[in-house]
Amino acid sequence: MSATLTQPKNPARRRFLQDAARGTAGCAVAGMSLAWFVQDARALPDRAIRPPGALPEEDFLAACIRCGLCVRDCPYDTLVLAELGVDGAATGTPFFTARDIPCEMCEDIPCVAACPTGALDKELTNIDDSRMGLAVLIDQENCLNALGLRCDVCYRVCPAIDEAITLERRHNERSGHHAIFMPVVHSDHCTGCGKCEKSCVLPGEAAIKVLPIRVAQADQAEHYKRSWEENTPLVDEIIDLPDRLPGTGTDNLAAPGGFEPTFKLPQGATTGGIGQ
Amino acid sequence: MTVSTHLPVGAEAIRDKGYWLAYRFLILRRLSQVFFLSLFLLGPWFGIWWVKGNLSGSLTFNVLPLTDPFIALQGIVAGHWPEMTALIGALIVGAVYALIGGRLYCSWVCPINPVTDAASWLHRKLDLPKGWQPKRGTKYFMLAMVLGVSVLTGTVAWEFVNPISMLHRGLIFGAGFAWALVIGVFVFDLLLARRGWCGHLCPVGAFYGLLGNKSLLRVTAQKRAACDDCMDCFAVCPEMQVITPALRGKDADTPLILSPDCTNCGRCIDICSVNVFHFTHRFDETPAPGRVRDRTNPAPKVGKAA
Ligand code: SF4
Ligand code: SF4
Ligand code: SF4
Ligand code: SF4
Ligand code: SF4
């Protein structure tokens, strides 16, 4: 019995099966290592900003073939390809560092035009619509404007001045009688070009930084309604208060659709009405 | 140990044919590799932008798009259908290699080839042991694995580690620590596995091999009857198993080297002092009598050649 088990009937077939099993196992190991490495290496650092029109990062890594044609056609040498172990972005993919060279927001968007794969989306035809990132006044302790000076440099260099960055006037609590002009970034206009970060006058790190949208912006609270943006009733068609139109006295007695109280006011009481 | 019974590899060829004929295709290949690399370097080094990009994707004279079809394929299985420019580029490159010779890419274009050739040369000079020899076909498993990981991770997976693009892009755009990978391939081939990378593992080579399975350009061992068993061709061929069926075939067997693993490097043509091999096309049917075997001229043990 044991002899028939240890003596394979068909050694060639057995060897084939063993080889196939070993090949598959080897591939599984190699594949898992590669998959692990890919997962590890795909994490995009917060300071690496993708070019205009870049697909969302998950799609970008399926689309970009790392050819560098976008880099070549960028007239300002803004874009670079990530180098292994030097830049954090996936090796060979294009990005820029705003503090070094920001995007100049070319009107014809040559980087997008150069991309052969669509990793930079050709749907982007107006550079003002690009959302490479979002500027954030990240150090409000050292920003000169926040200290009460009138630096204003980031505000002045912004290609979308007064839309993407505005200066909001606040009371200077410290001096008691001066104003603070806080640079405030607005996500509906900021393209993430990084010109503000580039020109922030502070030495070393900038007080205002462009961050990827995923880092810079939170999701809206679903339950909180902004009455100043949306002026629709809280609950449709259930509460419909009677319209008050001007009429005789405060109670609108004569107005059409007016509210007829069940009690009668004493004569003369109407003279004290508000706004009379 | 046994005393070496014949001259060092290549000595007979140099003696009988002269230096040029003994190294012709090697020299032409190096020139071709330098040519393709310098096309890409003209821009960044001298400001002559005839060719922009790198081997993964490029644009020549601002009209001709070229894309590596294997990278395009990984992108597609990862879930991104590329734009027309990249698709056309991949079709052009794919068609050229499928028509002429798949692994022509390996021998005549790929920048890693000089690296692994150097490792193999040094390996031969130092007479090192073969080391780990994975099964034939491992590279096809690698190819399947890479496509699988591309699907699973939704990325162009091989480009995270591919030493070819690391080296090529590194030379053109700046390498960072990509050199480490290239040195890794060299050391792997030298010390761990003879001809290990290109011969057994590289999925890019496997892809181009499959692509050119029916390609035209072929080496033939048409004058195989003249073979004197010096075994030099087996020593220099990066895929020596492809030679056997053609060289040792009987009269009725084709002398064409039809295996997709053959890289069309032509090194066997150079090294053979009796000119058994030459380049031809796959439909060449010139008769090629096999060698006459008898007791005084027994068949050699091919497997022990290297
Ligand atoms: S828009 Fe212009 S400056 Fe900005 S990355 Fe593209 S090419 Fe460069
Ligand atoms: S041109 Fe497109 S595919 Fe090429 S590196 Fe730039 S983003 Fe990637
Ligand atoms: S990144 Fe800065 S400069 Fe550019 S649009 Fe936004 S706020 Fe303006
Ligand atoms: S440039 Fe810098 S310091 Fe000046 S206001 Fe802007 S963020 Fe503040
Ligand atoms: S097997 Fe791979 S690394 Fe080797 S020459 Fe071919 S493509 Fe290049």
C-alpha cells in the first residue's frame, strides 16, 4: 500500500504538477511583494502637487506612463518627475513643489496638451478651473499680516486676486486700535498654483502653503444648512405659515388671506404698533 | 579538474574571421543602444528636442507618438483607457516589434542589456558558478503576475520597480537612487543567477518575446553540418536553449531559431568560427542538412555546455 503511494505512477506528470505549483507559489510571493511595494510607494506626500488637470490620484497611477512629456512642455520648468528615494511621489510621476517653482497657470495649458494618456485630463480647458491643490494660511502666528503688518505679498501675487485670496479686516486685539488684514483663501477660486506659497516673504517655510485638496479641505457637514447659501425651507410643504401683508392694523384684518384672530383687540391698541 | 580542451570563448572566431567579423553584431548593437539613448539625450544635454520623453512614451519631431505597449497594457488592465495619442503610439511600437522581431527590443534598444551583458561577460571571465537557475518560463509567470498586480492595485505596477525605465528615465530626467536597482540587477546576474534577469525574470522581455512570436527576422543555423562542437555559441547566447533545436536538428528539422526567447542579438553569428549562423527571415526554406553522427562523432551533451 505505502509502496504504491510513494512510487508515482507517472513521474513526468508529477514533476509537471510540482513545477506548476512551485511556479505559482513563487509568483504569488513575488506578486504579493510587488503589490505591497506598490501600495507603499503610491502614497503621495502632501508637499507634492500634481500638474493641472491631473486625474484623482488612484486613477492617475493607472493612467500616467511616466513619460515626462508634460515636464518637457512646461515653459517654466515647474514640473519634475519624481526620483526614486529623493522625492516622495511614485517614481517617475510628475509633480511640483510650490515653494520652489509654482505653476504659472499658462492659458494654453501646455502640460495637459502634451500628455498622451489623459492622465492630465483634456477636459480642463480653462486653467482657472484647475484644482491642483488649495492654499491654506497654515502659520497664523508668523504670517506678517496676522501680526498686524501690511505684507500682503501672497494676496498681491495671486493670479486670482480678490477672488482666491481676500484680505479680511479684523480688529487687532493686541494693540487695541489697529486693524489686522488676514489673508483668507477661498476654495471656489483658488487653483492651487502655489504662487502665494512661493512668494511668502518669510524665510524658509512659507506661512501660506498649497496642500492637496484631500488634505486641505474637510467634507461639508451634512446636517448643517447654511441659510445664507441655501434659502429653501427646512421641511418642504409641511409648514406653510400664512403670509402677512400690510393692511389695517397689526393683525392684517382686511388683507386677503389675512389671519382673523378669534379674539377682538380693544379699540386704540393699534396705535402702538411697531414701525408706525 | 579537467584541463580546458579548447581555446577561450571567441578566440577561434577572432583567429579565423578577424576582429570585425567576430564582433560585428555586438558592435552594431552597442551602437544601436547608444543611438537610441542619445536620441533622448539630445534634448536635455544639447537642447535639440527631436525626441521628447523616454522609452515609456515619447514624441519625435512633434508628430510621431510612441508608447511602450506593455506599459499601455498595464494601464488598460488597471482601469484607464488611454487617450488616442498613447494608443496610436503603442500600436506603432507593438506592430514594429511584432513584425520584425519581438526581443529585438532587448538586444538593440533596452538600456539594461549592456548591464546584464557586462555581468555575463564578467561571470564568464571569473568562471563563476551558474547559481540559481529558475525554470524556463518563469518570466512568463512574472508577466502574468505583473498584469495581475496591475489589476489588483489599479496601477501601472511594474513601473514602480522596472529597472529599465528607472535607468532610462534616470539618465534623461535624473535618477535619484534608481542606480541601486541597476547595480542590483548587475550583482544578481553576476553572483546569484547567471543570465538571471533577462533570461528568467524580466517580464518586459517576456512581453516582447510573446509579441514577436511570429516575427520575420530570424537567425538560422543553416550551415549546421559544419559545426565543430566548440560550444562557443552556447557560451555567448543569452538564451542558449534556443540554439539546440536548430543547430542539433536532423535534416528535416528547420534550422531557423524560432523560439520567442531569441533576442536576435546575433552574437552566435559572430562567435562561430565556421559561420554556421546567419540572419534570415522566417520563411527561408533553404535546405540545411543536419550533421552526420557516428561513433567517432557522437552527439555532445548540450546541457553541460556552459
Ligand atoms: S500650466 Fe503652465 S506653468 Fe503650470 S504646470 Fe502647466 S505648463 Fe507648467
Ligand atoms: S505627460 Fe501624462 S503620462 Fe506623461 S508623465 Fe505627464 S502626466 Fe504622466
Ligand atoms: S494657490 Fe495661492 S496664488 Fe494660487 S490661486 Fe490659490 S491663493 Fe492664489
Ligand atoms: S506673504 Fe506670507 S507673511 Fe506675507 S501676508 Fe502672505 S502669508 Fe503672511
Ligand atoms: S529581458 Fe528585460 S531587461 Fe533584459 S534586455 Fe530584455 S527588456 Fe531589457
